Amino acid sequence: MITDDYFVEPATWRFDESAIRAIRTEVFIVEQQVPEDEEWDDDDPTAQHFLALDQTGSAIGTARLTRDGRIGRVAVLKDWRGKKVGDALLRAAVEEGRLDMHEREFQQLLGRLVNGRLDDLVDVEGCTINEHVAGRAVADEDDAGVSS
């Protein structure tokens, strides 16, 4: 997805680890105080990652799609929240996973984002989001229909 302000592209742990780590460290470890040893796991090297980049090429958000089809570790830097970056990352992951999710189900998923966090376990037709995504997704409050 490309907008005037940012774009999303596929990424790999091998080539983009430093950018992915920087975003997830800021959002999950610093902001949400997730223990560092819980943030990194064996899925990272094999997952399909996505990076949202601003027009200068700086990474502003990330998400991943694991080999077993789980979308997770969605994180957007604070200054970029409310600009549909999380929406774009989720769409990229869904499209990559060839998940059969219609617009209604996608909006249900976004609607379960509460204050930047997914309710306990999100299971929308055609797409299961679980593991550390529950309570670990940071997306756009505007996208989720949450008022400021």
C-alpha cells in the first residue's frame, strides 16, 4: 500500500532485522514494558515481515505473518498512529497470507482494537490472530474506531 506519507513493503528478518527490532523495541519493550525475552522468538527468522516506511525510507511500523498463518507483532511508532499505518500493515499481511477475509471481517478485526490493543484472542473468519498479538498490537486508534 502506498500513500502520500508512507508505504508498506515486504521485509525479511535477514535483511531488515535492525529496523524491525528498533520499532518493536520502542513500542513493545519501552512503551508497553513487555519483557525483552518475551518479545523475540523463534518465529522471527522464518516469518514474512512487513515494514511501513515514510517517504524518506525510515521505518515507522512493522507486522509479521508466521509460517502457520498467524499475523502478529503489529507495531506503529507513536508519531505515526492515527494515520492508518496499522491498517495498511494488517492489509499487507492478510494479502500476503492469501487469507480469505472480506472487508466486513477486516473491519471487525480493526473494531476489536481497543486503545491500541487487541482483545484477548481475536478469531475472525479466515484469520486467527493470537499468541502475543493479544495485548501487543499497537495500531491506529482512528482505524479502530476508538475516540481520543
